[in-house]
Amino acid sequence: MTNFDYVPPRNPLSFTYHISLVPAYRDEMHHDIRVAFRRFGITADLFQGGVVTLDQFQRVSFDIERAAYAARSPEQPAITKPMQHAAKAYFDAMVPLFAQLLTNPLASRSDVAPPDRSDDSDFLLRRLFFLVHSSRAQQLWPGPPLARLNQVLVNANQRSDFVAAWERVHAALSTGRVLAPSDATAYSGALMPALALEYADSTWPECW
């Protein structure tokens, strides 16, 4: 998936996955993030009538990239809080955007080939992307990677809420059911905070 002949799904979840975990797209974002926005459909049309504006999403995208760069500097040893704040702001913005994706007709979602393997140490973000965009992955890996989830969420109630939301999203996607807006927002609200914690604690240190 590092060949630009591959046409990725154009939505904020796809943008987040590719710029975080696929090197070619991450490198493109570092070179010119505006190109990445266009490639993944991060345009004004996506944000019409939404809770989050295009300017807000672009700002949190810039901020999380800057936090990652600052965190790699030897002059910035105290990196945890800036990255945590940037990741929280980014995935807070993702809550209504991911909910919007879940309420769109299934035909609007690309069906991409799943990875060769995925285990319980896989990233929550990667598994969620393929849950949404790969019917094959829905069959192979219906649940979240539990080892990673247990590492990210130490609170048992938060883990239970995350798993319950994941299961409901999987059930809707695998049966072709479009979620009601209120349900999609609730499930997104249970999933995105864990992705923020994963990003701050694991994603950027392991992948950038």
C-alpha cells in the first residue's frame, strides 16, 4: 500500500490511517500536507453543515504533525503532554467525522484488500480502518486487537465501552446496515479517545 497507483478511500479515517501508518503517505504529508488533504478528500465539501469545520480539522492536523516533530528533537525531552494534547484535539475532531462516515451509504466506501496478517498487537487505528474499508477484514478480524487495547486503556469500564462500540460498528458494517446518526456519534465517541491515547503513547514513537 505504498504505491501511489493505489487509490485510497477519501475520508478523514483513511487520511488518519495512511498519514500515520503508511510510510509513503506519511512522507508526502511531511513534504506538503496540502497535497495529502486533497488526496484524501479533506476539502470544504466534506465539512458542509458539520460540527467540525475544514479550518478546524486542518489546524488539528498541523498541530499533531508539529507535536510529532517537536517530540523527536533532543532539545524537547518533555514531550508527553504536548503530544497528548495534540492527539486529543485531533481525535476529538474525528468523533463527528467518523460518525458521519458510519451514516453514509455503504456503497460510498471503498472495499480494499486487507493486510496479510493482523494480530492482537496490531494498531487499533489500522484495524479500525480495515474494519470499515475491507469486507474481508470484517470476516478475518471482527474484534479489536485486545493486547493493544489493554495496553492503551487501563480502565476496565473504558475497555468495555470500546469493545461494545466496536462490536456494534462491526455488526452494522458486516450486515450492510447504515447506523442512525445518534448511534454513530455514540460509538465514535467511545472509539476515538482510545485512538488518541494510542497515537500519543505508541503510534508516533513506533512509526515516525
